[in-house]
Amino acid sequence: MENVLSLSIEEQNYFNAQLFRQAINDNKHFAEESEENIADYFLRDFDAKPEDGDFAFEFSYDEVSSKAKEERKKILTNMLVMEGYIPTGE
């Protein structure tokens, strides 16, 4: 087995966008019930339990470096921007 920490930050954070899109669709009703927009819902959840986002990443949160952990929220935020859930101001 390859040592995850020897991989680049990008490799440690290989992200499956399709799985994340499915999670958005599967969880919209929870965000609506809590009267949050989906972006706030996912980012709040990530802040509370970042390991819950493991489903969309190749390696678990506990396996990756501290730098890779710092990048995960940026990846999720960028994905939410790309999907139109966070306005860009453009």
C-alpha cells in the first residue's frame, strides 16, 4: 500500500465530484428543514465533522496530511461555487 503522506496535496485530495453532486441532491431536504441553503449546510457539517466528507475523497480525512486537510474545505467550497450554490459576484 502506498504511503498517502508521500503523495502531493492534490493526490491526497482526489475528489469525486459526481459523488458530491449526489450528496447535494440527497441532502437538500435536510438543508431546507434546517432553513439553510445547501452551501451553508455542507460547510457547517464539514466544520463540525470533516471526516463525514470522506465519501467524496479517495483517502479518508484521518489518512491525509494537515496541509491536505486544510485544502479540503477549499475543494468543497469551490465545488459549491461551481454548482451555483455560492454566488461569485460575477
